[in-house]
Amino acid sequence: MKQHRDRCAKLVLRVVGTAAAVAAFCAVMPFAWMDAVHKALGMGALPGKPIVQYLARSTSAFYAIFGGLLLLVSFDLVRYRQVLRYIGVTTIALGSLLFVTDRSGGMPTFWWVGEGPIDILIGVLILWAGCGCKEES
């Protein structure tokens, strides 16, 4: 059972970590591309205000850093079990906050259904993985 849990944990951490690390590209992509993605998602033109660019780029950079952390942790679950637990709990909290923020902020249905609940699920899986890691004797 422990080997199955560890394999599952490593898979989740590496898939989510890789997906999040790819956000580094978004932190430096041209604004015109960001605008095109925004329009393709059916949300109209992306406001060209400095705060919008700042938030888009800094959030992307944060996700990239978080992804790198998940990848790092995935290579030694026992050593980083406390970090796994912290990441699991805070990801559940973040997912809950994002769900409420997305719903109250008027984000499209696909956004609030796909962001907060998915983050909560990922947090639960990471927490499950962190709780399964035991010191080797």
C-alpha cells in the first residue's frame, strides 16, 4: 500500500509541478498573446492597465516557483513530508479561497468549476501523500 501511495504521490506532484512550472512562460509572454488567450476564453479584451500585467505576470511567476517546489519535493517524499503536509493544507485553503473569489468575482462557470475544486482535490491528494510518508528506521 505504501509503495502505491508513494507512486501516486510522485505522479500527482510531478504532473501538477510540471504544469505549474510551465507558467514561467506566461510570466514573460508578450501582452498581445495574453490578450489573445483572454479573448479566446470568451472574456473579451484584456485591460492594458499596469496592474493587470503585474498581476498576470507575478501570479504566473508564483505558479512556476510553486511547480518547481512540487517537483523538488517529489524526489524525496520522506525527507519533505512536513513540507508535503503544509503544501496540502495550504493548497486546500487556496482552492477554497479561489472558488469563492471566482464565483463572487463573476468568472465564467468553466473557471470557477475548474480552478478552486481542482486545487482542493490536488491539496487533498498531496496531504494524503504527506500523511503516508514515514521515517525510515
